[in-house]
Amino acid sequence: MSTQAIAVEQSFSEPQINPWVIGVVVSMAAFMEVLDTSIANVALPYIAGNLGASNDESTWVLTSYLASNAIVLPITGWLTQVFGRKKFFMLCIGMFTLSSFLCASAPTLGLLLLFRVLQGAFGGGLQPMAQAILADTFPPKQRGLAFALYGVTAVVGPAAGPIVGGWLTDNYVWRWIFHINVPVGILALLLVHQLVKDPPSSVKRAVDFSRFDYLGFSFLAIGIAALQVVLDKGQEDDWFGSHLILFLGITAVVCLTALIIWEFRAKEPIVDVRLFRNFNFATTNLMMLIVGVALYASNVLVPQLLQTQMGYTAELAGLVLGGGAALLLFALPVVGQLLNRYPAKYLVTFGWLTLSIGMFVSIRATDLLMSFSHSATLRIFQILPIGFLFIPITMSAYVGLPAEKSNSAAGLINFMRNMGGSIGTSIVATVIARRSQFHQSILAQHTRSPRFFAAVDGLTIQLNHAGVGYADAHRRAIARLARMISSQAAVLSYIDLYWLLAVATAAMFVLSFCLKKNKPGEGGEIQVG
């Protein structure tokens, strides 16, 4: 066994109880947080109406959560050193649960936004800590399956959020989307206290707060908050046509650039950007960013296409998403087993290849005449390959990293995926708005052709024969064809989105050949925990 493999074995200490019990408990806490990234999406009109706010103001319920969540994720490694991993994990669960209760009880939008900031900040520690605990709890031979369990929370959660949120809002009140976290959070807190132990590499150490990296944290907080607002509000405010978006964009670039330069030189950096010197770690983080883009973009793109252009109800659109998510639940354990037999690099390469093919298939197959089964099948092509990416990329990220860096690595990996989600959502809104206008202007040029006038005359005659007056029938015919042009332009914009995702995933397929191999079934060079 190699020296690196020995390091992996030493980092693992077998728990006194079944590790799968611990795995379910920590994954339950992580799922609660991931669900909240999207559960409020469909409830925004109800929140606005109940709290006397506008629809634009209610969108800050999402932005405030995502911004505070993104700020905390990169510094979870440092926070673990301050509190100890178990105490920090319990603190995050307890305060996330409390802030969820406060969100459900908020009498005004201002207080709801304040509590959402707290919820997002404490929720930011749940995903990376759950991932790191799983890595320490399971022996190297079972680590792939352990990450498969975590993958269920990270991949299925965003898709399940709108479905759960819509059902609770329609059948009860919007406050229940926050209330459901309370019993789950209390149960998770009690179980973590009883079951989880800290490994030697994650114990609390003395920290001199007089030497706290205040400047680095300021750069991080201001830069990420500004970037999140730009991504969430850019399309609404015409991007850099808005002075506010322009100012925030410049602020984000300046602060994040300064953060990278400062943290490379700092003796005790709050964000360990030196990890990106490792080419393998930097590559896997880029891949995780694109995974976030593809996952969240398709989660927004598919139901929006079905509901706005094809008349699907929210429930039917959810069922289209649900089929792919259900298959993914079965695929993830299979991927975990395959990681015991093959290097993660091979599965990553296969995942990017199949995802790219799925996006190219979607380009050719997307139209307004798609049936429900056709839409559900396309969704499977788009989501199933994510199962062959999320876990293997996570494992590949740790190749060559020392054990004490696992908490910092977990925070950065989850941060990149979350930022990819924000970027993906923003891309969908922008491309649909801009490209729909472009395609509509192109299609409108054909309204001066003889074929268009013939179509108007034919439809006018049909309506006239149905009992509509000739003048009214003519107006209705023109209006109906105008709606058809608008719908066709929208569908073409969705196809443009698939082109963009197909090119990005194809580029990641090429990049996957540069990844280092781990030793399957032995932990290999993966020095986690």
C-alpha cells in the first residue's frame, strides 16, 4: 500500500455504530438546507400578497438566502478550526432550525429577509460538514457509496424544492415551507449530538481573534453579496444598462480579485485559495461549477418551457422533473458501487460525454408538439448523467490533498456548485429574454410574405364559417398567428440555451482527460477527513 493510501486509512476511524446511520442523519440535515434553496420559488406571489410587498420585493427572499449562504461556504474550513467540526455542525443545524421558525413567523417582509439571511448563513455550513463527516465515517472502500447518499441530497433537493413548496403553498399556507424544517432540524440535532464524533484532524484549536482575517472576510462578504445581486437582478434591470448593476458588478470584480491576491499572501487565510494551486483541485472545482450551471439551468428551463409555452400545470411540469429525479435515486448507488471498481476519472469522462449528448439530443427534439412522455424522456437524458458527475467529481477533488484540508476543500467545492446554480438560473432568464426578442424580430420579417397573408386569409375564412364576423375573424386570425410567432421565438431561445449547455459540457468532457486517477476500492490518493 502506498504512503498516500496509508494516510487515507489513518484518517479514517471506524465509528462504534453502523456508519450508514450516521450517513442518513447528516444527509438529512444537508437535504433540509438544499431544499430551502428552491422551496420558496413558487411561493413568492403568496408571500408578496400576504406581507403587502410587490413581486419584485419578494424576490429578495431568494437573493438574501443565496447571498449569505454563498459567503459562508468558502470559510467553513476556518470555522471548523474555531469551533470543532461537530460543534460547528450542531450550531448550524440549531440556528438553521431556529431561523426557519422565525421565517415562518415573520410579520413583515423586512423581518423575513433578516431571518432568511440568518437561515442562509447557518445553512451554509451544513453541506460541506455533512460531506466531510461522511468521508471520515466510512472506510475508503465504502466512500463512493457514502458520497452517493450525499449526492441524493445535493442533486435531488433543488428539483424537489419547487414541488414540495408548491404543494404546501396550495394546500396550506406559504409559512409551512419554513415550518417543515423545525421537526426535522430538532431530530437531526439530537441525533448528531449522540452519534457523530470528531476525528483528530477536525478538533477545535485555539484561534487568536486579534489575528482574524478581517480584510479577507470583508472582501469575501462584499464581493459575493454584490455578485449574487448582479446575477439575481441583472436581467430585471437590463444588466449594465442599470447604474446599480454596473456599480455592483465592478464592486464584485474588484473585491473578489483583491480577495484572491490577499488570501494567497495571508499567513492565516480565511479562504484557503492556495488549494487552487493543485491543478486537479482547480479542474474539479471548474467542473462542479458547470455541474451547478447545468443542473439549476435545466431545473428552471424545463418547467418554464412546459408551463409558459405548452400549457402544463405546475403539477404536470413537476411530474416531468420527478421522473428523472426518481431514476437518479437509483443511479447514484450504482455509481457508488462503480467507484469501488473504476477510477473516478473514468466515470467523470462518461458523465460529461452522456450529458453533452443529452443536451445535443434536446436541441433536435425540443418543439411545441412534444408529448408528456417525450418531455419526460428528454429530462432523463438531461439529468441522469449528473449522477455520474457529482460523486466522482467530488472524489476526484480530494486526490493529492492532505487530510487536514478536507474541510476547506468541501466548503469550496460546495461553494462552486452553488455559484454555478446562481449563474445557471441567471443565464436562463437572460437568454430567454434576449434571444426570444431576436428570434421574434427574424420571424416577424416573414409576416410580409405571401404565405403569411395566405395563412391569415385561410384562418379568417375558418373563423368566419364558425360564426365570427368577418372583421372580428380577421383580427383574431392575425392575433392567433402573432401568438404562434411569439411561441416559436420562445422555443428557439430554449434551443439556444441547450446549445450553450451542450458546448459547455462538451468542453468539460475534453478537460476530464486531464484529471488524475485515484485507486478504486482502496481510497488511493484520496486523503480525506
